[in-house]
Amino acid sequence: MYANAGGVTVSYFEWLKNLSHVRFGRMGKRFETTAYNRILQAVESATGKRFSEKERKGMVRGADEIDLVNSGLEETMATAYNQIREVWKNNPKIPDLRTAAFVSAIDKVASSYMELGIFP
């Protein structure tokens, strides 16, 4: 169930990308590259040593779409696992992580319903 959630998460990212009609990273990549170049220039100025072109290219590269998707996926899955683990550890009646995942999901749905005034 948890592994399947990773695929669903990436599908969600793709859906967001399609809604906006803009590639992930398109807005920030050039900004990041320029900012990293400025940092490298400051280091070079302070140390009096120059980076090779190969080193410079490796360090100033902004995030590509795959980098952003992987980063978002890692953050989402790590947060989800930590939430599931907390539910499991805080309730001795829950026998395993699978059950804890179900409890966590049901709690989130219930919270959403409460916020929307749907339940009770």
C-alpha cells in the first residue's frame, strides 16, 4: 500500500504539471543557475583560485524536472511514513504498519469531513 502511494504521488505531480501547462523547474532553473554562478564567483574571488569549466558546470546546474519530482516524492513519502509510524507507536492496539496506514488515512478523511462540515 505504501509503495503504491509513491506511484500515486508521482501521478499527482504529473496532474499538477498538466493543469499549469508549465514544466516543473522551468521557472526556477535559470534563477538557480545564476545564483550558483554568483556564489562560485564569490568563492573564486575570496580564494584567488578558479574552478575548472567541468567543476563549474557540475555545481551550477539548476534542478531538472526529474530532480524536482524525486525531491517532492522523497519528502512526501518520508513524511507519510513518519506519520504512519507515529500512529503505530502511539497506539498499542495497532498491530502493524499496514493497519496504522489505514488508521492514518481514515483519520485524515475524517478531519477533512469535519473541516468541511460534512461529518457529523
